[in-house]
Amino acid sequence: MPDTEDLAALTVAELVAHVRELRSANAQLRRQLHPAGPPLAVHAIAEELIRQTSLLARLGIEFRDDLEPMALAQQALQSVTINLPADEATVVLLGPDQQPAYALTAALGAPRLLPPERAAELITQGSAGWALRHGSSVVLLDLANDIRRFQLRELQAGGSLIATPIRQSTATIGVLIVYRLATHAFSSSDLILIESVATQLGVAIGAARLHQQSRLRQQHILTLLNFGQTFTASHTLGDVAAQCHTIATETFAARWGLLFVRPSPQSQPAWIAPTNLSLEAPVAAAGGAAQLTADSQSVVTMALTDELTCIALPLIHDGASIGGLALGYVGPQATSSGLDWNLLELFARQTATVCATLQLVARLREQTQLLEELIAERTNQLQRSRDLLRVVFDSLPEGVALLDESERLAAANTVFANQIIGRHPRELVGKTYAHLLRMIERAAPTSIELLPDPRAGRQRLRIRQMFPDGARSYVIERMDIPASHGQPASRLEFWRREL
């Protein structure tokens, strides 16, 4: 650089070079002082960033109020078409089979459903499918030229388009498509904002699906708990088999559910036909799986055919296997990842408890019936025995009276009741001995005399009655019966008439 203290000594070329250097240094200083351009441009960028941040924050708040994927997609489309430079916006959500489950589009109005064939075309041939397959956004600033380069088929012939995937954790669950009629209509900030909206939508849909899965799981648990509580002693194993098939198809998405129960602890599991329900199922083949799971007390998965798989679960109650539960699924292999094994185990436990309870009730009924028959037989035998004793009792020529420990008449034959007392035996049973003596004394003047008896443990009495037609005399022999076998002590009296 030339010496700048003596400008007069410089040539014209040196002065020109020196001026250029000064201008370059001045421009560099200006760039350092104003790196973002004029003040108006800086304010515009700041306002755009604030607007985008506000939009994302508002979307995050609105997404919390809805728990349905369709409603969340509608909110996202309305926000994109209103707050972004977008002439049309589309959301396609995928189902478990990676096929379009929901498809909505919005253009100058409320979102509307997209026809299934249109959604399928976007996924298979359009930029949406490319974004889903590659997991990254597609930016087409000039559709007329870009679709040929990417070998895509779009319905729009021109304009600008951004397709960005909607992710949930590591899985891609859909795609967001934003379209404008003008070419080169999207900037890098627009791409960042659209990707942010797609990210928030993916998080919200993931939370909504988790909430739906949680509610569905709670409903399934309540269904299984009610299954174990609704059955009573009036139900049969056929009713249980019908309910097992219903739960297997509705709760676990099986094609059929078969119940196999052991009639006895050592027997083979037998198929229980559902009540009021006809099934088209390979019972014999499923019975083999039920036999294996009952013997091993573990889950058995068996391919019955090329297109049918059976999952058999053991029915265990109090540590013993009482049968098996077989569920059939269409496919070469059961979709074990899609099954809730905890719910399946709960299903098997509830079924085992219900079946064991009904088997116990059936055995109790059999024992009760046998006991009733035995009681009826013993009652008839006792009745016949009492009838025979009554015949012998009444055929004795002397009066016989049996008194209990409280001196009340427990039994008497017809001679004692009719001829001595003059009453029916039913009228005398339960009367005290003193009351019987008063009845005798009221009939005629009576005297009682104690007679000696050489036999130990016995007493002899003589009762004499003075009737108008003559005297009557009875000799009474008393015999004490000691208590035995839980029966209290009693006394037996024989009244013999003296001639």
C-alpha cells in the first residue's frame, strides 16, 4: 500500500487504487454494522418469526383440546390455509396396514373428505408417497418441470408444492401436503414452519391414539371382569363357551374362540358346544392345541392350515389344569405383536375361574341330589320301622306309657290311652304325669298303694278305682331307662289290670 502522507507524490494510478481500497473498507464496515439489511427488512423478518412462533404455540394449545385424529387434522388444515400462503392443504393419515385411513383436504373453506381413490393415488404416485417412503420433505417449486424430474404424477399441472411426512415417534403415520398456484411460492422459512406443523400434528395424533388405546384397554378389562361376575349357578358351560367366542371375536379380533374343559381331573379336555350359537371352526384340530396347552400349562401356537393359526391358552385353577381356550386367527402366523398378552392371560384366568365354579356347583348339585335321595330312603325306613313298632306297641294287652326326663308323657299305646285314661293318644302326649293322675282321680275315687318288688331298679304300685259298677285295680311296674348315646334318661311304665 503506498504512503498516504505525501499525496502529491502519488501518481494517478496509485490514487485510483487507493480510493478503491477506501471504498472497499467502507463497504465492509457498513456490512458489519447492518448485517441483516435495512431496518425495515429486519423488522419484517422479526415479525414473521413472531407470527410463526405464535401459530405453532396456538396449534399446540388447540391440539390439547381434541382427542380424535380427524378433528386434529381439521384444525391443522384450517390453520395452514388461514395463516400460511397456501391455496390448498391436504392431510392423509395411514392405518395399521399402511393404507390411507383418513384423508382430508381444505381449499378456501372448511376441510372435506378426500375420496379414497384420490388418497390412494397421492400415496402411490404423488409426492406424498415419495415423502412417506423416504421419510423427508419434498419441495416442488415448479410442478410443471419438477414432476418430470422426480417422475411423479400430481393432479395440479403447475404451481408450488411441499409434502412433509407426519411422524409419531419413529413411525410415519401420514403426510401433510401444502399447495400454491404460483411457482417458487415457498421459502425456507415456510418449509420449516410446515415441517413444524406436521411435527406438532404427529405428536397430537400419537397422544390421541394412546388415549384411545388406553380407553379401549380399560373397556376390555371391564368386559373381562364382568365376564367373571355375570355367571351364576343357573348358567351352564355352554353359556360360558358362547361368551368366550363373543369376547374372542370382539375384544381380541379372533375368527373364533373355542372352550375345552376336562370333565374330570384325569380325562382329556372336551369341547364345550356354545349355547344357541353355531360355529364353523376346526374343532378337532383346535382340540389338539388345547390338549397340548392343558398338558404343558403354557401357551401353544399352532398353524392349523396355511391361512389359519391357533393360539391355545391353558385354563389353570388352584394350580391344576382344567382345560384350554383356543383362539383362531387368519394368516400363516398370529399377529403376536398386535395382541395384548396381559389381557389374554386375564381372559384365560377369568374363564378358568368361571368353569371351575360351575363344575363345583354341578358336583354340589349331584351330592345334594344323592343326599336327598338318601334322606328320603332313610326316612321311609324309619317310618316303616315306627309303623311296625306302633303295631307291636298297640297289640300289647297291657297299658304302656313312656315318660321323658321331665315326667311328661312321650308315648302311650291305645290300651293306656283309651281304656285306662279314656282319651285319644294324641291328647295325652306332652301331658305331665301329675296331670294324668288327676285325670284318673276325676274319673273315679282312686287310691295308690306301693308294693314291694324284689327286682332291683324297679318299682311296683297298685291303683284302685271305685266305679259305680265295681272296682278296677291296676298294678304298675316302673322301669328306669338310663341316658345313653346322647339321649336323656326316661321311664317306662306297664299298667296291668287285676282281675
